[in-house]
Amino acid sequence: MFCKGFFRYSTTRDWSIPHYEKMCEDNAKLIINYLEAYQVTGKEVFRDTAKGILSYVSPKLSDQKIGGFYGSQDADEVYYKLGLTERQNRTPPRIDGTLFTNWNAMMISAYLLASVVLEEQSYQKFALRTTNLLLEKAFSPNKGMDHYLIEGKSHLSGLLADQVHMTQCLIDSYQVTADRKFLDHAESLAEFMLNNLWDTTGGFYDKPKETRAFGALKLLDKPLDENSVAAEAFLRLHHLTGKQKYLETAKKTLEYFASDYQRYGIMAAVYGLAVELYLHPMQIHIVGSMKDAVTRRFLSESLRVYNPLKVVETLDPVLDRGRLENLGYPVADVPTAYVCFEGKCNSVEDPEEIAKTIR
């Protein structure tokens, strides 16, 4: 299991009867789970398991030349029960080469986290290549993100799941690079969601209204999971831009599900985290040029430490002067980080000390 990726699920608690299909979505989430477990505990078994999943995904479930993560590898019970030597003489299960936008976005976020926690820049490089591929092939301001790519052509636009997960991975891409284009595209998707999926009573529909739809295709739903991701994304956008409408959208979305979330049990965990981010956000602003090694060290140390409530932004003293003035931060001669939590901001001048402030 540690070096071959995870199967889709098991019908038994001890995983003695797994379903042998391997899904992009599941492995993306598990990479994040194991990396965060390693961040919290420092236990090498969690780090090594995450590395094992990555060592499966990179050669098997991705296109290393142009970018993109494949949808799945078929189930083949006989194949996976063979020994290593026997397996080398048998054709591996078929891989579905479809690039699903929401799953690719999840895996991009997983690879970006891996690049920080494991200190391996190749993961970041491939993640950003995939982000740019999706923006080039599957995005338009009027239609938002398309759902999937096959042979370089995109299909089925406007689904909520694609918009929210892509917004999250764009914010993640912005956090690790400070490249403004990723934040601009995240805001573009936010505007698309507000214009096409938002319900004024609160929350987002799963798809745009279709005047030509018939039967069950006319029905609209407000899924808790995607709305929770949307709320988190809009909260992060608020902290990165200062725009009040993003905060109000997140608040109204969370309020819409406040009387109903408990019936989802553990499946409402993402909702709970979004509520916690709304109530107790931590903002980390790093003031310095990305050309400066100290700035980059501040950034890597800020991202490496676990805190699900943090929003990290690197601001250039020259390029981001207007935002710095709005935030009220002075421009020092050396890179400086500001950690704001519960109404109090602390300045940190040594990258070695930033982790203690964030925890």
C-alpha cells in the first residue's frame, strides 16, 4: 500500500477485501491527510506514506510532459494479487486518461503542499504546470471551468465542484509563488460563481440554471461539501484582497447550512473547518521581494507549519505598495513577517521564529 497508491475503498475495516480501482480524487485527499498528519506529529510513517502515494501518482496517474493528472486506474483483482515478479509479465490495469478539473485541482493542492512539507521543488513545478494547463485549456471568464479534458479538448462547463476546487488550487498557487495572475484567476472564478451559481437566500447551486433542460436535469441542488469548500475559498479571497463581498458571501453560505449540517456527521468536517476559519482566521503577511532569500525562507517556513486557519500572502514593497498602505504595514529595510490573530498582530524578523508564532 505504501508505494503503490491507495485503492478506492474496502468493504471491510481491515482492508482485506478492497475495491481495487485507484482514483485520482482519493489519492489527492490522502496525500494531504498524510502530509498534515506528519506536520502535526512529526512521525516519519506519515511522511513516508505520502511519499509512497506520490511515487505512484507521478509515473502512473499523470502526464509528466505537458501536465495533468489522470482520472483513475481500473480495478483488476487478479493483477494486484500477483507477486512483483509475476506482475512484471502481465499488462497493468487500464488507466483512464481523462483530466477531471475538480480532481486535478485537488491533486495540484496536494502537490503544492508536498513541495513545501517534503522540500521538493519538482512537485511545485509540476503542480503549476498543471494549473497553467487547466487555465489554458478549460477556463473562460464567461463559462468558468469546464469539467474535463480529453485529448486537449474541454467539455461541460459551469459545475460548482470544478469552480470551487479550482479556486482553492489557484489560491494555493498564489500562496507559494506570489504570482498575481493566480489570484486574479481565482477572483474571476469567484465572480463567475456569484453571477451564475449563487442563490440570494444563501449558498451555491451545483450547476447553472438551464432553460433547455428537461426532467431531472432541471433540478438544482446545494451540496454541503462543495458549498463548504466555496465558503473557505471566499474567506481566503477576502483575507487576500480585503474585499467585503467575499466575506459576506462566505458568511451567508455558512449560515444557510447552520441548522442542517449536523445530520451529515463526519461528512460535515469541511463545513466545520470553514466555520472555524470564519471565526478565528490567522493572517500572515510577508513583506519583502521574492528575489530575496529571506523572503522565500519566511514563505516556506510559514507554509510548512500546520495551521488550517492561516492565510499566507507575500507582498512586494514596490509592486504591492497600495495594499501595504491599506494594511498599515511599514516597509522595512529587511523582509518582515506580520502574524495577525484574534485582533493582535506580531511582527517577526527571523524566519526561524515564524513557526512558533503560527502554531
